[in-house]
Amino acid sequence: MSNMTRRGVLKGATALGAMIAAPTVLRAQAAYPSQPINVVVPFDTGGYNDRLARALAPYLQDALGQPLIIVNRGGAGALLGHTYFMQQPDDGYTIICTSAAPFLPLNVLTQNASFDVSDFHMINTPSRDYTMMTTANGTGITSVQEVIDRLKEDAGSLSIGIQPASADLVNLMLFADAHGIDRAGLRLVTYSGGGPTRNATAGAVVDVGMVGGQGFLRLADQVTPLMVFDSGPRDGWEAPAVVDVSGADAQFVAGSQRGWGVHASLLASHPDRYEVIASAIESVSKDPAVIAALQEQDLATDWHGPEASNRSIRQTFEVMSRHVDLLQGS
Amino acid sequence: MLDFDAVSSAFELLGSSASAWVYLLPGLLIGLVFGAMPGISITMAMAIFLPLTLYMDFLPAIIFLTAIYTGAGFGGSVPAVLMNIPGTSSALATTFDGYPMARAGRHNEALGVALASSVIGTLSSYILLLLLIVPVSAVVLKLGPLEMFAIAVWGMLLLGSLSGNSVARGLLAGAFGVLIGTIGMNTAGYVRGTMGVPWLLDGVPVIPAMMGLLAASQLLNLINTTYLIENEEDRGISFAAILAGAKTAIRYPLIMMRGAGIGVVIGSIPGVGSSISNLISYSETKRNAPDAETFGTGNPKGVIAAESANSSSEGGAMATMFALGIPGGGATAILLAAFAMHNVVGGPQFIANSKDIVYAIIFTNFAQAVCLMFVGLLFVYAAAYIVRVPLRFLIPSVLAVSTFGAYAISNSLSGPITLFVFSLIGWLMLRYGYPVAATVVGMLLGGLLEENLIRTLQISRGEFSYFLERPGALAIFALMLVSIGLTILNSNRRKRLERSSEIGS
């Protein structure tokens, strides 16, 4: 229900003008932020978003002048946390640190979420993961061409570790289509979570793993990367990109895009507060001391900005909605 | 085995900043208190204090966090003994004999047994870690779904010993638990039994459900009793009795070593860990004990088996973390994050290049285990006063604390609601003579059983010959069969002896 009114507010673009035109009203209130700000992390403690939120929080609260409180609301593929966030008022005192892609599209496309992807506005998504096709050292598989050849001959000849209903699965199927591999014949071994999929890959329990590549950085000396699903090489992996293998027009979905966001309606309801938050995140993300501190923890701080971040999530949503059949349980 | 250069530089590292050791005691205490609070997990305690370590140097940070880890590992067994509430899921088997001991007025002894077993379990697991870190790491990742399934089945054998008088009721209660454990989205992406409730998509929250089944149902049954221990003169708090308990534990080195071995091996498998190792250790000990029929009624050996296994899982989890850079569970994930903050990244390279740090951390844990013995003594001495609280105050307070804990886990009402629903189920089960613990075991193992069975079918495409390609799994199954076979032989021999002595008398 609350979405409806929020969307209503969004549509009323005049509200924005009214806000700017009424500085006296704003001056009457204490300057934002006048109380602690909650950061919703829709995952349990210890995951990437949790670590990112906790690592950046000390710097961000210095920039904002108010403490940040991390609120973990894990569960149901971030659906519970995203729903909770949407239920909080759009007054700038609740912000979110989440894997906007793929979880917002997944919530909307497969879990009947009570919100839309466009109800979220990402200020910056510094961490941009990508699906990587990987094999353990010593499996004898050395190149993606070998995988293609073997799967073309018999799609079930290699076991593939993968998460069900994931961007990785969409990428695998697009890859199969591009190379004339029989989708239905693939031997998928499903894991719930990237960590277990990577462990199974590194341990050669499965022949090939299809899972986010950044998580493999820690296991780099145990695995052989075969291909990254991106428009160019990533993170120094010695593996071709999907555009080199499947052609320049190769279809693929970007991996997890994690970072900081607010209610989309905040831009209309409190544009001044949005400015404060956005510029604080921007200045902190560009601060060399912060970049160094986060790099030590394998956390990204790249500044892409709201426009590029939201555009990329929209694109991911569009590709995923075209392949919604793959996302509905396998 | 030991690299003595690295050992000496480890000592240098440890001696370099004496002030680092200041963090050991607070760490242990924080761990003990948080672990003893029902519902607060080890991971949660460590996550809360992780940001503090940002401002510390590497060594104090690691001493502080691993001290919390060690403290919380034991803290969970205090409410398990005194109130039948496992503070963490890894203390489940501690309740089986610890709580009956407490009710019989042997609470001091039970706490002493648990403490000594935990300390020795932790110590021996780190000694094993020192020797096994390389071979264990070579094997751990190679475990496939069939091996994991075999381990889960091994845990399920415990159902046999939890059944009490009626095996049929025990199995039914266990099957009920397994079914509850499979609620939610399974590993293949199918959603079952959530009744459209999004909070159930990740399954029934295990800790609130476990607290409800075990604690609340028990407490409701105590409503006509005035004290936890009926006999007034048995309600004493005695340091001597706690120490006597610790001595009891030392008298069973075999049980302890078996527990530590099981704990290290199971603890080193990512995603399995201490909540299963204590079950397997308990059932193995019970099956091999000559006085098996007294297990569950307050046999200290049951407490030794459970506590030595769950505390030694810490060493196993650390081995995997060091050797492979992989967190076996939440706690080691947080440790890895803390390492990363200080530019230390786990993995094979790390062990090869930074032996001194690995040794330093292992030695730190030796020191922690020794300190835990003393801090733990004071802690359990204070905690034992619970038996002097009249139940009309204790029951509502425990229920309130459990409800807070359930809320803390889920950060929403879903935790307390789960607690409430499962208290009712537990009370009904108790009333009609079904073993509640069997349901909890089923619930803990149900997910593991199901997901690995699914993966086995996916990877083998249903071909039976896959079994033959997995010698590891075959070995686990064979070990299990041998263990059961020996038990049957032994009990038959005992029965025959009893019968002949009856005839003789």
C-alpha cells in the first residue's frame, strides 16, 4: 500500500519544486541529519554487504556527523530486508547497503515482492561482480573451448556447480544457446550460496563451477579460470571474456552489483537530504585513505555514481525478466 | 612436523607486545556471557565486536576475537546444563545428560565436567591442528555430496539412542524433525511447506525452535515444582564439587580423545561443524559404553562426549580457514574478515609464508584454554546460583530471556512466534511420550541430509555406480556399519552374561 502513495509522490514532480521554493520551512527544522541513521543490510552478519557497510560506516558517519547503525535483516534472498527497508519512512534516516542486482530483480520477478526495482535508488554500487566459469587445478580442463566441445558432444559429460534461480544460471543457458549446447541435457549440481559453490569447484567435486568471480580471488591459486561473463577481462584473471568467445554481441547478465541506496521517493520528498547523503558517499568513496583501508579488506570503493549504478541495475533487470522462466526453480 | 624457526619467531611475535594479552580476559568473558545467553550465537558475539578490532593491532585483535570464540564455545553449555536450553546449537547433546544431572542435584559436578571437557577438547584440537593442518586441508574440499550425506546419516544414528522405551515413537519424532528441517527453499530452488510465509523461505529458524522444543516445554512441565532441584540440601554451590566434576572428566581420556578427534574432523568440513560433531560423539560414546542404558539419565560420560567434541570443532574450523582461506562457518568468516583488515589473507600461500603467525595463533589458543579453565570456574560458580532461584521467578525469567534471544536472532517477531509454536509442540510431545530431542536432531540434520541427497542424485544422474567412485563415502558407511555391528555383539554378550549370572544366582 505504501508504495502506491510513494509512487504518487514521485509522479507529483511539483513537490520537488515546492520543496526548493520553501527554504524557510526547512530552516525551521534542525539541519539534517539530526539523529542517527540506520543502514539496513538485508543479509546476515559476515557477508559482503555486511562487511562493506561496517567497513565504510566509520568514515561515512564522520562525513555525515551522525552515527550509523547497521541493521541486519537477512533472509529469503534479501526479500525480507528489502521489504523492511521499503516499510521505513523515506526521510533519509534509513538507507540501505545491498546487492541491488541480482536480488531486487529476483525479488520482483520470482518472489512476488510488494515493491518495484524502481522504488530503490542506488547512489553508488562500487562492487560489480561477474559470473566466472572456473575449474579446479588438475581436472585436465584448460580452456573454455574444451568445455564447449565436450558439452556439444554430450551436454551431460561435465557436472556444473551452480546456484538455482541465479544470474549465473541465466548466463549458463545463454552460453549454451550461443554454442548449440543442449540446455536440457546439462548436468547441473545446485548449491545454495556462492561460498559452497566455490568450495565444490575448488575441491573438484564438480567439474566446472559457474559463480561470481570475485569470491574466487581468495582461492586464486587453487583454480583455473575459464571465462568471465563481462565485456572485458576482469581482476587480472587469465581468462577470455564472453564477448571474445561468443561474439561481440554475446548476451549475458552482469553479476552482483552491491552498494548504497535510498528510497527512490527520497529524491522528491527530501531532495536536500538526498544531496547530503549522496555527496557524503561520493566524498568518502573518493578519499584515498578510505580506498586504502577498504582495499585491505578486499572491499570495493569505486565511484560510479547514481546514474551509471541505476542504469546498470535496470539493464540487469531487463535481461533477467526476458529469461524469467530460468529463474523459477530448476 | 614442527618448524622450530617458525616456533621461535612465533614466541617472539607473542612476546613483542605484552599489552596484547590484556584483551584475552575481556574476550573470554564476553564470549562466556554471550554464549550463555540463549539465542545469541558465537557469530553474533564476534560480529558485534569486530568493528572494535579495527582500532587494534593485528595480534591483540586476533587474541580478542579468538578469545570470544573460545569463551562462547563453552558459554553455550552453561544454560544447557542448568536449564536444558542449549545456548548455541552445538550444545544440544550436552543437555541430554547435563540437565538430568543438574536436576538430581549434581549441577556443580556437571558444570565441572563440561568445563574440563571443553578446556581439554580445545587444547587437544589445537594440538591436532598443529599436526594435521596440511593433510586435513588436502581432503576437506574433496568431500562430495555423498560423503556429506554419509556424515548426516551418521548423526541420525543418534535417534536410536534417544528413543527411550518406544523405538517407533523415537523414529516418528525424528522423521517429524527431518520434515521440519526441509521447510523452505531447497538447494534445487524449490519452495516447500512455507504456507506462503516469506519468513519461512530460509526454513524454520532452528535456534528459536530448538529453545521452544527443549526448554519451554520442559519449563511448562515444572510448573508444579518449587525449585529446579527438589531436595533442599542438594542445592548447594560448591567449588569442591565443581573441581570434583573436572576430575571426573579427566578420568575418561578415551572418551575425550574420541570427542576431540570427531570434533576436529567434522569441524573442519565447511558448513557442517560443531552442531553435528557433538551429536556424533555422543552417540558413538553411548553405543560403546558398558553402561549405555544410564545415558540420558545423568551420566557424566555423555557430557564429556558432547563437550569435548563441540569445543574441539573450533580447531577444525580454524584448520580449514588457515589452510584454504575458506570459512567453515560464521565465526571463521568473521575471523577471516578481521585477518583481511590487517592485510592477512588465508590460503595455502599463507601457511607456507606465515608459519609464525599460524603458530602464534595456535599458542594463543593454548593460553586461552588454560585461562578458560580459571575464568570458567568462576563463571560456572556464579551461574550455579540459578538452582537457588525459586522456579516461580526462574521460569518466567528464562522464558523472557529466550524470547529476547529469539527476537535477536531474527530481528523480527518471527523468532518469538517460532519459539511459542514450538513450545506448544514440545509440550504436547512430552505429554504424549514422544522424545523431543529426537525431533531437534532431525531438524538439525534434515536440511543437510536432503541437500546432499539431491546433489548426489544430480551429480550421479541416478547411476548407482557413482557409489563405487567415492571410496571416501564407502569408508564412512563401512565404519558406521562396523561400529553398529560391534555394539550389537557387545550388548548380546552382556545380555548372555547377565542371563547366565541370573541363572547362577
